[in-house]
Amino acid sequence: MTSRDAILAAVRRQLPQSSPLPDLDGQWISYSDPVAQFSSVLEMIGGRCIRVASEAEIAGELAAIPQFAAAKQVLSLVPSALTGTVIMEQIEDPHQLFDVDFAVLPGGVAVAENAAIWVNDEYVKHRVIYFLCQHLALVVQFSDLVHNMYQAYERLNVTASPYGGFIAGPSKTADIEQSLVIGAHGPRSMTVFIVG
């Protein structure tokens, strides 16, 4: 027996006993006003939330956002809200999206507990747009707002598309010197429109 085999055998002898999975039928957090909770958490992490009655109202709300007013390259995958200057269907190489100033994209399940929004590439040809654009707006239906992550995972079909993940707020990073940088490796701002 080699020393490698001896070490691995010793490790296998010391493996802990498996334990049963926890029961998930507990009391999960819920909020009397999930929109207010979502908005509060999103603002705390650097984003903003705007409630609109319909997607048609989004264009008017965007016009009041300075970053949108200054944007030259706008991509919208929510056509009932806005027509952009960049047409995703005409983009073959995702590197061509490097100069998108503002992107308006559909969001999936939104979680009041932590202001996270599920995104995937089911309706987005190049998923890199979530991270390349300078400013990001996600459009979420009120019916897709849930109280907690447990409820979110109950709604998700993680096999619906090859890519999926939660996004909460603009990109940010901090170092040991306690310097917080917004937009270091992704959007510098994030706006969420809750429709309905």
C-alpha cells in the first residue's frame, strides 16, 4: 500500500455519520407589505425600486433618472415599456455589448427578504448584458414578488435554461481598507420596476 492509499484509507475511516436533512416545513419569514420590504432592502444595498401600474408607465419613470437621460446606448428587452437603440437580435458577438449604457431587462421571481431577483437567459440572448451594462433596470411583475427565498425556490425551474442566478442591487466590492466601490465589476446602478 502506498502512502497515498494509506492516507485516503485513514480519511475514509474517520468520515462523520450522515445525518437526516432538516425539515423545511418551518415558519418562514413573511411581511405585511412585501413591496415596502423589498424597496427598503434594495435602497439599503444601493438600488431603487419604483412601483408602476403598467409597463407603459416605465418610459416616463426612466426619463426622470439622470443615468437614463444621459445614456447613448440603450437596450430594452421589455418592448411594452421602451424601445432601445441597441437591438439584441442583431448582436452576434456578446463583446459588441461593451458600450451599453442602460439596459432594461425582464426579471423573474423577486424576494422581499433580500431584494434579490432571479434572472436567466431564457429570454436574453447574451446573458453577459446583466453585467456589462453601466446601469441596469429589471422589470418584475407584482405577482412574482415573494416573501422569502424558500418561496422563491418553490417557484423556480432551475433547468428551464442553462444559466440562472439572483441579482441584488448594483455591483459593489469592498476591501480591507473599508473602501466600498460601486460598479467595480458590473452595473453602477440598479432600478427595479414592480408592475401591478
